[in-house]
Amino acid sequence: MGVCVVCGCSRIPAPFQGADAFHLKKNRSDGVYSRYARRYARLVTMPTTAPHALADVTASDSTLRRFLHGLPGVDAVGLEARAASLGTRSIKTTAKAYAIDLAISMVDLTTLEGADTPGKVRALGAKAVHPDPTDRTTPATAAVCVYPDMVATAKEAVAGSSVKVASVATAFPAGRAALDVKLADVRDAVAAGADEIDMVIDRGAFLAGHYLKVYDEITAVREACGTSARLKVIFETGELSTYDNIRRASWLGMLAGADFIKTSTGKVAVNATPANTLLMLEAVRDFRAQTGVQVGVKPAGGIRTSKDAIKFLVLVNETVGEDWLDNHWFRFGASSLLNDLLMQRQKLATGRYSGPDYVTVD
């Protein structure tokens, strides 16, 4: 298997599809593939881990460290250049309308404040179910995301709809607590009806190189989720310092059983960026290629406009393809993003820009 010299991923990225990135059934000519092949012809070989051997890499701290540090290094310049180039794609007319509706359906509508009240959570749930009360063709969001003590209230607010209830847990956002406290946090949220758990890793342990400790903690949380709740693992990429660490954290989370890998808590200065999200998309693509297991991706924090969201959807389409263009496998962790998507949707429908006074303030 080769390593892409552009960004260091262990597989060649999916071929470009041009401006109409969301016409997913579009035919790809041999010419597109040949142009792509010429562009990415410079490959170097690297040893790869066979799928059946991945179970052995977590046998001890040393084998796990050897595996994670054996992953190909990330070319930061190449990664950022590719993310920037994909961000210039122009999405127009019907493709843009489709992309906006798709983005709305992928939003985890979030409130994670100390001042959250049951009334605020109920209002958020109502908005998640019917984002635009004046237009019932507007898709519902994927989920509402709240603290564990608000799960029951959120569950009641979205009852009878497709909207899931996600709960942060494991001493969010810092993750600084004993494991038994973290697991109690998870069990309380699941018992209250949470469909999804967003956990944070122990960044201190990860940065100190205690990878097996982080792995064991994720697997314990995975077990506490049972069969009723999907697990999203938050890395807080802004605190991991390097792209190499983000790649290692991505593989560590997936090896431990994450259903989703998530960039950030939204509580630090650097959250989701096109580059770190691209890197995580490459990781889930490569993981499925080696294991057959598909894992979702959730960028969170800092994604505020429709233009931002569409850039991320282009990243998804061009890197992992249409299998991930679904809210079962890709989410946006956001609060203000939904309002901008609604305003852009209204503009496409009416030709007039409504402005923020025409949407609810969360």
C-alpha cells in the first residue's frame, strides 16, 4: 500500500468530482481518474498492518505505542494546502440547496452552558424537530446535545421525532476526574435515555504517551454505553499540538471502539478546522479499508456559516465519498450554524435574505 506524499495518508484520496460535488450519481470518466493518477503518481511504499493483526496492537502499552508511532507522518503543508484547495469549490443552485438541507440534517444542536434551564432545553428540542416553523419541508436536525442532567428533559422535547439526544460525559470538557466518576456520568446519561454519548479523552495521559490508559478508558466508556447508545470520542484537537498526534488519537479512538471521532469540545481557542477534519476523514477511510468497520466524524466548534458547512461537506465527499454523506456518519457540533443555514435556505426559496430577526435565538 502506498503513502500519499501530499498529506501523508496511507491511501490515495478519493478523486475530485468538480464543482457539482453533491451530484453523487454523476458518472466519473476514465479521464478524471487518469488525470488524478498523474497528479498523485509519486508514491512511496510503507508496511501496513493487516486487519487480523490490529487486535494485537493493544496487547500492551509498548505494542500500542509502536503501532501509533509507526503511522505515516503528516505533511502539514500538504494537508493544509489540500484542505484549502477543496474549500474553493463552488457549489451553486440545486446542489447548494441540497447541501444546505443535508447540513441541517447533520447538526447536533447544542447547548452546554452552566446557565442551561429546562425551558431552554425544551425550546432547543422543539427547534431541532422543526427548525423553521414556517416551512415544514425543512429537515430536522440529527440530535440535540446537552449535559447529562438535561437528558430526560431533552428526550421528552423530541419524543416521537427522528431527533436523537446526545449527552456529553466523562467530566466534560476537561476530562479531569477518576474513571469511576466518569463511568457514573455515562451510566446516568444512558439511564436517562441518551442515544449518544460524547466523551472526552484524558489529554494529559495521551500527551504523556500513556496510550493504553486512554485506550482502556475509552473501552470502559464503550461498555458503559451498552447497546443503546453510540459513542463519540472527543480529542480536543486544539490541545494535541501536532497533526501527527491527531492522527494517532484518531486511530486510538477507533481501535477502542468509537462510533464517531470528534474534533473538539468547542470550549478551547482552536476547534474544528478544515485541515484537522480532513486528517480525521483520511483516518476513518483508512481504518475501514483495513478493518471493514465504518466510523463517523464530527467536527465541532467554530463552524458558524453555511459557507463553512458546505466546505466541510466537500471535504467529506472528496475524501471518503457518499457513504459518509449521511447524519449517521457525519455531524456538525454547533449552536449558531443552524440559524445561518435557515437564513440561506430562505434566501434560496424566496430570493430575499431574511436576516437574523426571522429565526429564533438559541
